[in-house]
Amino acid sequence: MNNKGSVIIYGLMLGLTVLILALALAPSVQDFTTDARNVSTNSSVGMDCSNSSISNFDKATCVVIDLNLFYFIGGLIFIAGIIVTAKIVFG
């Protein structure tokens, strides 16, 4: 049996698993981001990012929370690409 072919197929399967995990987690991360940026309610604490009278520190926190979805999901997709590439190149 071809050992290098088995390693490449294993790398593709592992990378695809991480990619599917990233896409499955995207809606829950989006919900977390939306809840964190909204106004506080009885069931959740929010930052009230739509308010223009918040401090500069809160505005910076709102920007970081807004970028959370891109960095988290983009990072998982990047890791999936690294897994596939590493198994092909170094396998």
C-alpha cells in the first residue's frame, strides 16, 4: 500500500473536518457577537455599541468584538489549509 497516498488522504480528511467545524461554529459565534454588541437585557449583558456617548475604551472594545467573527472563523479555515498543505508537502 502506498504510504504517502494514505497520509495525503488522511490530511485531506483532517483538514475537511476542521473546515466543517469552522462553518458549523460560525452561527453561534455570530450570535455571541450580536448579543455582546446589543443593549443589556434581563438575560444578557451587552455593550450598547450603537450608543454614541460611550467612552473610547468601550468603542475600541466594540470594534474588537466586531472583528471576533472574522478572526476566529478565518483562523480555523487557515488552520485547515495548513493541515492539508503540511500533509501534502511533508507527508
